[in-house]
Amino acid sequence: MEDTLSLQDTLLHRLNQLIPLNPQQRRELSQTVQTLSLSKGEVLLDMGQVSDHIYFVVDGVLRAVCDVDGREITRWFCFEGHFAAAYFSFVYRQPSEDKIVLATDAHLVSLSYGALQALSQHDAVWVDLNRRLLENYYTALLKRVMAFQTQSAAERYCSLLAEHPDIEVKVPLGHLSSYLGMSQETLSRLRAKRKLI
């Protein structure tokens, strides 16, 4: 029970940074969300399924994967303190093109689509919160697109390490190179050069 409260408290603290919640709203959310402790490799959403949950990552790393010509490509990572979902699928109720899998063991807090709709019907704060989550998602997506258009492979690698210094400990090299849009050999060379500096 204490662990569950701790996970929910972490979520509530993060949400309060996005939009202030009064005690009643905090209680409603606490009664609605589910806490999950999952292991590396577990699948939260498979390709072709409709996304029914938004996840808040208390600790751990999630990874979204898509299939490109039979190759598994890492589309994004989600780190602790952030929200994850296949947002297009979640919002438009369409089958997901992504699979969301645990890159590490993780503790998550989950809010279902149905629960969010029910909350939103009687309190506009949840509509506003959903809008802010979508804004954050699209801002991150735009930032990623801009990085591919304006940065070299080495710059993208350095930027990722600046934001997440321990990512190389948590995520296999193949997943990282896929995410950064480079071969594993190129990433290995960049890592070797960095160690010489």
C-alpha cells in the first residue's frame, strides 16, 4: 500500500507542475489510476492494438518500436518523470503502428482512456490536462524531427547523453543506434571517440 501511495504521489507531483489540482481532483485521480511494477521486455501495447492507456514512468525506461521493411526501429524512449502512450492511437482510437515495450524494469502509473473520459465529463481540468499532455508530446516530436534535420549523428548522440547521461547503461547499443538513426558501427565509433576526449 505504501509503495502504491508513493507511486501515485510521484504522479501527482508531476501533474501539479502541469496544472494545479485541488484536493478533490487529487483524490479522484488516485481512485482512478493503477500502479504497475513490470519487468524488462514486457509489452504494454502491441502493433495493431488500440492504445487504451497513458503511462507515467516513475522509474525505468519504455521504448516504442515500429517495423520498417522487416527491421525493428526504435521510434522513441520514455524516461522517468515523463508520460508515454501511442498518442495517435489513444486519441483517435486507431490501431497503433508502434509496439511499446519495457526497455528496463519499471514502475508505472496507468490511466485508462475510459477513466480519462469519465473524469473529463464532469471537470474541465482533465480536458485541460489532456491537452497539455498532447502539447508536450507534439513538442517532443517536433524537437526530434528538428534534430534529424539540423544536427549531425554525433550531435544527436551528444544531445541525448546530455539529457540522459546513464542511457548507455540502461539501453542496448542496437536500440540506441536505431533511435539515433545510425548504424551500430557508427555509434560504436562515436562512443570510442568520446572516451578519448
